[in-house]
Amino acid sequence: MSKKAVALISGGLDSMLAARLIQQQGVQVEGINFYTGFCVEGHTHAIRKQDRNKNKRNNALWVAEQLGIKLQIIDIVEEYKDVVINPKHGYGANLNPCLDCKIFMVGKALEWIKDFEYDFIITGEVIGQRPMSQRKATMPVVARESGADDLLLRPLCAKNLAPTLPEREGWIDREKLMSITGRSRKPQMALAKEFGFVDYAQPAGGCCFLTDKSYSVKLQDLWNHRGTRKYELDDIMLLKVGRHIRPNQAFKLIIAREEGETNFLSGYQREFQTIKTVSHAGPIALVEGEQLDAQQLELACAITARFSQGRDADSVELLFSDHGQNTQSIHVKPMPAEQIKADWVLA
Amino acid sequence: MSEVTELDARRLLCPMPVIRLQDCLRKQASGARVRITCTDPGTMNDIPAWCRINDHTLLECDQQDHQISFLVQKSQV
């Protein structure tokens, strides 16, 4: 009876190749993809007007279709919070908990194979590919701490690792697996050519906002000002959008950078205090923080007006709205660029 | 013909609409129909692709202004 494997499909080339290598050995492969809330491309393209004509395909779905496998996308936003907030193995260069993330995802895949009676798990990991999560020393850590142990097969570098259960039991011919190491993409590109894959996403890893320095600065700022390392899905969505400017401890402005972002942020008018320029074309700004007093409101309006078409005008009219209610008109002189201090801008 | 289950995925960004549809269909019987309304243009690619991959039938796709509506029938398998 043929064996069944679950492949972690990120949408990148490596997991695509790993799955195809196992499919070629007669194993039935199905894919799972995890949604953490920190994924990059789909959101940015959906929001920004200048990106609206870019290809908006979900790469994991696209890869599954190329492989001819079924794919489940699993929402792990809530459970993933603990990985981001308390990573046992710490962070990478930014707030990326890559090793804990991999352990968590393989652990979730283990639950999946037990629930749905699959035989083993495949990942596209390559020894030496990633400085934190894909090193020779961390490969056994992922297998052990996820609980997957020798049910975890890495087809692209399997020959450099101890044989797993599928290899020892003869479900898989180890000789047909690979021994890729290092950061070069040439072996993967050669294998892609051999398989006839001519169109594929760039290497995995760049798909998570937590690896981005600017994003991590904004997330850390959010935690600092709330006094707690917690977040909701809307929080991490909003960190991907607009200019984030914190002129003082009381509030932060999220100012749209273009029309698509204005449309997106306008959807939050009932959840935030908002400011919108009306005398000149300009952005909407969300105010995150305390209820603004008169002085803070003038400051917030002057900053927002700075990013409108009226930036050089003597006076700009803006509408302030408190959670969609009590709208009031404000007139301010836009703040000169040099008065917006560098340390106000979160980036 | 069975009733249509309505799903509101407006304002949700991909892949959340796909996840909502997937989780809803998982609870339905074969042949059940679900209509999902979305605003993320990415769903124009993702929902048809997800249906093809998982053998569900996309019965209708209707776009009006910024809203996209998909009528999907769960596979008979």
C-alpha cells in the first residue's frame, strides 16, 4: 500500500522540489501551508494602489497546482503568538524567531499526520541555507523539539543527515534523495530545470515581515508603548501599512502613503480616532493611543497636513473623527519637514 | 437544490478568505454550496486555484465595483 506524506509548502522553490522528489518515489503527497499573519506579499499588493496590477497569486497554492497536490492553508495566527512573544531559542537579526517557528510548524504538521493518518513529514530545509534555522546543528533540534523525530524527512539534504524512518523502512530510496548544502541556489535551480519548473518564487525566508528591520522596529515600539508583548491580527496588519510617526509617548500616527493605503485605513474609522485632510488632497491618519487633547490634536493634524498636497500652504483644513463620531473641522499650518524629528519616524 | 451558505470575507486579505471558505466547506456535506464575498483582488486568483486543487467546483464568479462574489460547490468525493 502506498505511503502518504505531508509536505510543508511555503510557496518557495525548496519545498516544491522536496515534494516533487518524494512524489517521484510513488508516495502520495499533500501540502499544508501555515498562515501566521506576518506573510508579506499578498497583503502589500492588495493594499497599495501602485501594486494592484502586480500578480497576486498565492505562491503556496500555485506550487500545489504545479505539483498536482491538494493543499490546506491553516490559520495559526493565535497559536503563533507565543512563538513570536516567547521564542525559546531567541530571535534572529530582527524579531524573527526562525528556529522556534520551524519547530512549531513541524509540530503542527505532526499533529496533522496523526489526525489524518499520514506516514511522514517533508520539508524543503537545506543544511547551511539559513543562518538561524537551517544549520547542521539545528536540524536535530527541529526534529526532536517538534516531536517529529525520524518522521521528518528533508529530501534536499537527506544524504547529509542520519536516515529517517521512511528511508530505513524502504518507503523511500535514500539513494534518490539529495545532499545539497550551503546558500548557493545553483543545485536547486539545476533540479528545477530537470523537473521542468521554469517559473518559481524566490527563495523562502523573504516572505515573513519579522525578518524585516523596519517592521521589527514598529512591532517593538508597539510592545514598548503598550507595556506588554501582546498583539492582535489587526495590529500586525497595520504595522505593514503607512508611515508610523510617534511624536510623543501619548500617541502614534499611521499615515497613508498613497490612495490604496488610504482606502485600507479608512476601513478602521470606527476603531480609531482619525484625521483626514479636506481642503487639499491628502492622506488619512489613524491615531493609536490616548484620547487626544487640544494640543495633541493640533500636533497630529500639523503632521498629517505635512503629507498632503497642502504641505506648503498657510492653512490646511482637516476633519478629526473619534471612532467614526463627533467629527470636527480643524485648521492648521502644516509642520515643516525639518520639524518632524528623525526619532519620531519608526522605520 | 440545497440552500447556499453565505460567507462575508470583505476586508479580509489573502489568504484569510481562502481559509474561511476552506473551513466552512470542511463542515459541509458533499454537494453543498457556499457563496463568499471578498474585497481583496487576490481572491480572483486564489479562490479559483484553491477550488481546482481541491476538486471543488466554482459555479459563479461575479465582480461588482470592489466586491467579488464566488459561488462554490463542495466536491462529490
